Amino acid sequence: MQVKAAVAYQAAQPLTIETVELAGPRTGEVLVEIKATGVCHTDAYTLSGADPEGLFPAILGHEGAGIVVEVGPGVTSVRPGDHVIPLYTPECRQCEYCLSRKTNLCQAIRTTQGRGVMPDGTSRFSVAGEPVFHYMGTSTFAHYTVLPEIAVAKIREDAPFEKVCYIGCGVTTGIGAVINTARVEPGANVVVFGLGGIGLNVVQGARLAGADIIVGVDINPARRELAERFGITHFVNPKEVEGDLVPYLVNLTKGGADYSFECIGNVDVMRQALECCHKGWGVSVIIGVAGAGQEIRTRPFQLVTGRVWKGSAFGGARGRTDVPKIVDWYMEGKINIDDLITHVLPLSEINRAFELMHAGQSIRTVITF
Ligand code: NAD
Ligand code: DAO
Ligand code: ZN
């Protein structure tokens, strides 16, 4: 079928809006009509050329929501008409990783997903007979996309696509890092570095978990007001701190953070996030994705004296199990998504979404089809 899509032909170039060819779902696959998709920093990272796994030409996008239109042979868990959120971290419930219960990093389709193709090694997208790569197994910057059955979470039908698409990445990543990865407890002191589309969800996760002090750190002063609405008790602009930021934060948190979260992708900030943690027990969670080849550093004595460095992908969430629950939380008013969606644009204006992000003017832009 012919579908409208935004194609990334080259790194650091605007996306091209055009009609591409999409082949139907094969065994174990589903065809989904994408109704809405968020534009995340990670799409920009891949488009910039800094992503070592980045392939071109590709159809980017990993934060969508839509409706199943057709299923391939052998599909049993969803059927046409089901509302779904695509999962860049699938959940097969059968691989060694899924069965371990120790990680959400299902490996069932990892190799082919990283190569930009479906599990049978081929792409469903093409332009003029030439294949176009899938991205993160989701490619939500297309009006229709094909996904493995294990990479869709079935959600309730009354949830608005243009809001719950954000649960496909940012919301789940931020809230999940607090609940699943750090396991923040009531009364904890938390420091969140970067108050963008991920960090603000960490803030609302920390508030949900009952954190006491929630410090938000951002170089953009415009982030303060929204972050306060989402639950920060203190805002710190590193540019306005005299002297070293780490002792300043240790003092503010009365001895150090119980938990800190890096939501930027800056390796120097990752070090600050670890070192502002409380001696003996502070846990620092890296969420931000750093540029290819970059490395983190600290003095090993930071770890010897009890600080713990962790990472979190998709908030440690098992998508098919956890995403429908997070949709319920939104529908029950437990979490706020609406105030984070600062812009809604048609697919034809998707390049504007990247401009708004780079200018620090948007938290999330949602593209509707
Ligand atoms: P964003 O651009 O919306 O937010 C980043 C924020 O960091 C901005 O508010 C910016 O002003 C602030 N910032 C930049 N440099 C800073 C500094 N030196 N000190 C303090 N604040 C600074 O980005 P986002 O969408 O929130 O994504 C954040 C990171 O999370 C990205 O690296 C993204 O790739 C990554 N990410 C990770 C996962 C995961 O599963 N681990 C999922 C999605 C996104
Ligand atoms: O190696 O098993 C694996 C999965 C790696 C992908 C993890 C994705 C999380 C970080 C990228 C940000 C996604 C928006
Ligand atoms: Zn698995």
C-alpha cells in the first residue's frame, strides 16, 4: 500500500515528506495505522548522525499510538480494531531475558531491530523499489507501519491517541525509571538533571512515589515554572551557582541525594549526578543517551563509599504488561500528560518539531495524521 511518511535520507538533513510503499504484515506481524506520534530527543539524536546504530534512509519515530488494521498469520494477541502503542522495547515473554525477571530488555528481535529490518531480515518500507530502513522497530513517522506482534501493547479504546502516544517513550521512561529502576521510597530526596520531556516525567514519578525534596537542575530558566507544577521543590540553574555544583546540591539535599537521575545525555553531568548522591547509599540513574564513543568518569572511591551507578532503558518497563497500566493512570487522572504536550502539528510540519526541540521551546510536539 502507499502511505505518507517522513523519510530521513541523510544525517543532519530535514526529513522528506512523501508517499512510500509499505508491504503487508507477514507471519507474527501486524499493520498499524498510526494516529499520533511524539517527536523525542532520541529521534533528533539519530537524525543528527551521532547514533552509532543510525541507518539511512530510514523512517524514524518511536513514540506512537494507533489502531491495528490487519494481522499476519499466527498473530493471536491482537486483532484488527485494537488500539495499540508500538514498543521499541518488545516483550516476548519467552526469551532468556524476559524469563529472567531481572530486566525489561527482551532480546527476541534485538539483532534485526538494530539492523533496521523486520525479524525475517527484510524491510516492509520501500521507495522506487529501494528498501527504506525501519527505526527502533517502530517507524512511527509513517501513517501506517508494520510491527512484530510482540512489539505492540494493547490499550483501552477511550484513551486519546494524541496524548497517550507519549507513553510510548517519554512518560514510561521517566516514571518507570523512578518506580522500576530506582524504586524511590516515600520521603526520599531526589535530584533530576534535565527538565525536558524525560526529566519532567521523572519529576512526576518522584512525586507519585512520595519523595520529599525534589531538586530540578536545568540550564534553561524557562523550565522552572512547569517543573514546579510537576513537583519540584527547588530549581537550580547551574549557570547561576557560584562555585562547584556538586557541594551545592549535597548541601541542598541535606547530605546528598538518595536518588539522582541524568536526563540529558551529557557525560559530565552524569558525573555530577553520581557525585551529588548521599555517601553510603545514594543511587544515580543514567537515562540520557550520550554521543557515540563518549565515556563516563568518576573516582572509584565514589563507588567504594556506597554510591551506586545504574542505567535505565524505557524506564525498566515491560511494555505489553506495563504500558496499558500507565494508560489507565493517565485516564484516571493520576499522571499529567496534557501539560507536557506543548505543540501539535501535522506530519507535513514535522521538521518544525525538531526546530522547536532544538530551540528549547517545546517539551513534546505531537504529530497527528
Ligand atoms: P530534552 O531536550 O527535552 O531535555 C533535555 C533538558 O536538559 C533540557 O531542558 C535542557 O535545557 C537540559 N540541559 C541540557 N544541558 C544541560 C546541562 N548541562 N545541565 C542541566 N540541564 C541541561 O530531551 P529529552 O527528550 O528529555 O531526552 C533526554 C535524554 O534522554 C536524551 O539523551 C534522550 O536521548 C534520552 N532518552 C533516553 C531513554 C531511555 O530509555 N534511556 C528514552 C528516551 C530518551
Ligand atoms: O540492547 O537490548 C538492547 C536494547 C537497547 C535499546 C535500549 C533503548 C533505550 C535507550 C534509547 C532511548 C530510546 C528512546
Ligand atoms: Zn523477550
